[in-house]
Amino acid sequence: MTAFWTEADYDDHELVQLVRDPASGLTAIIAIHSTHLGPAAGGTRFWHYAESKDAMRDALRLSRGMSYKNAMAGLPMGGGKAVILADEAKTKTPQMIHAFADAVERLGGRYVTAEDVGISEADMTLVAERTQYVSGLPVDGDDTAGGDPGPFTAMGIFHGIKAAVRHKLGKDSLEGVRIAIQGTGSVGGGVARLAAKEGAILTLSDINEDRAQELAEELGADTAAADAIMSVACDVFSPNALGATLDDEGIARLDCAIVAGGANNQLAREHHGPMLAERGILYAPDYVINAGGIISVTLEYLARNEGKPCDINEVRKGLAQIPGRLEEIWRESEASGVSPNRVADAMAQRLIGR
Ligand code: NAD
């Protein structure tokens, strides 16, 4: 068996912990990539993996992505991520969530958790019963930020798509811009609603076809089958499902000018960034454009530690900085001939002292 630290995705992570609790049936991995800038922050994913090595790969890649994301968003946090290995039926119990929370607590604040795919606000409320190192908790009132980071992530992506459309197509509005959205969950659905409001022409796709269809009817959009969405002729392809859809085959199928969406780890491998550039497709690095959610949960966490509510305007200010960061990356990319993902990685690595 190959040791995991020799795997391509192991990047001198500070800690990779396997958590087992036979009583509740919990198996989880907590990966801390870097605490250079502060406690490692990143959500918990609850997912059924065909093989446990896929879960390890996700934990390693996603936690490194969080180091980069938090650094590029200017947050005083390092990068970490947890994955809970669900059974095929995705059985989730309060006992299992409590056992996971106890493991987070034992890390003494080196890792701060929040929602990711498969984990809800209600789950985080259970986590908060056992540890203080948690964010994304429900809040009261419209002026207070907190809770499900999905809507903030979607808002940041919407700003990012607008920046890409301005940069590549010279348009200040999404009116008449054709956007193909892969995944219509919390993030993709939010992006679709915001883009529709501005007059974008949408094609929606989800492996849960009813979900895509329902949203399409609400927004007057078209739908495409899950295996066809990457070939839809459009201005913007927006990946908002799970990662790694931009591989050799996926990139060859694209018929768009821009790739800008919220999925983590969109590029199957980092050389797929230059491949997009060679095809003349402008890429918005995933961890820069999808930072809205972590901006919200981090500001919520820091405010709670100071004993005050988190002002939603502070989060909005954070989201408004996403277009400027993307512009900086694209400008440097054009000046140097280095692809945007590599420019962003180099910036992020400098920020985390690597
Ligand atoms: P979600 O579970 O609410 O939605 C994901 C959707 O994608 C589901 O409807 C699912 O059926 C669909 N899907 C899965 N595979 C698909 C495929 N091959 N084709 C089409 N649809 C597919 O999750 P979410 O919170 O919306 O997150 C979406 C992505 O954004 C994930 O990669 C996540 O890591 C990333 N992300 C989320 C946040 C957040 O705040 N929620 C923040 C940053 C990044």
C-alpha cells in the first residue's frame, strides 16, 4: 500500500487525522493544511465515497484549497477541511455529529469547522453543542450575518461572473449573457437566481433532474442533461456541483468564453488551467471566486469570539473585494503569459509562507 504522504495531493499538510467512533459509526478525516495565518478554517463535507482513498484525496485537496482561499480573501485564518465518510444510504445521526464535534474540540482550536456539501445549519447547531470551534450557525435578523454560507458564496460568484464578463466580453451587465450552470444546489441555485434577475439567459443542469427543472420553471430557464451541460454553447460555463469536472475530456467539450463558478477543485489537475488558457477561455480561480461563504463564516466566528453579532455590511464589503482580486490575477496572467490558476497559486503560496 502506498503511504498517503507520498500521494500527489499531500502538500506538507500540518496534520491529517483519522477519526473513528464505532459507537456512532463515525469515520471522518480532518486535514489541516496550514495554520500560518491563523486557525485552520474550512467546512465539513458529508459524502458517500466509493473508496476511502477518494475521501483522503478530497480532504487533502480541499484543505489546501482552504489555505489558499482564506489567504487570498485576506482572512486571518489558515486552511483545513473535514470529510465524514457516509454509508451508501447517507445515514447521519446526532450521535455521529456529536462524535465528530468532540474530535474538533480535541484539536483545541487548531481547526474551525462549518457547513459544506451534505451538512446543514442544523448539523452545525449540533456541533456547537460540543465545541466552540464552529461557525455557520443560525442567526436572527436580516442585519446579522451568519448561518448557511451558501447564499454568500453565490453572491460572491455573481460578482465574480460579472467581473469576468466585463473583462472578457466588455459588458457591464449580464443582460443577454448566456450562462450554463452545472449543479443547482445551494450555490448554483443562488447564482442562477441572481443572474436571472439581471437578465442572463440560463441553461441549468443537475443530476437531480427535478431540482434543475423546478428552478428552470421558476426562472424561465432551459435545462440540459447532466452529461450535456459542458457542451452547451454559452458565454459563461459555471461549475457549481462537485469538483474536477475540468479534465482533458471536459475542457475539450467546452463551448464558452469564460469558466466561473463555485465548485471547489474544478481543475482535475493544475495543468488543466493552462489548457483552458490555450483554448482562449478566461478562468476565474475557484478558491478566489467562491470565497463568499468563508468570508461570512469567518467574520461570524470572529465577531462571536468578541461577543458581538456580525454586521452583514462587513460581509458585503468582503464580497465586494472578490472582483478586484480576480482582476489582479487576470492582469498579471496577461502580462506574464502564466495561466490564472498558476498566478493565483503563486500569490497564495507567498501569503502562507511557502
Ligand atoms: P449542494 O449539495 O447544495 O448542491 C450541489 C448540487 O450539485 C446538488 O444539487 C447535486 O445534485 C448537484 N450535482 C452533483 N454532481 C453533479 C453533476 N455531475 N452534474 C450536475 N449536478 C451535479 O452543494 P453547494 O453548497 O451548492 O456546493 C456546490 C459546490 O460549491 C461544491 O463543490 C462546494 O464544495 C462548493 N462550495 C460551496 C460553498 C458553500 O458555501 N456552500 C462554498 C464554497 C464552495
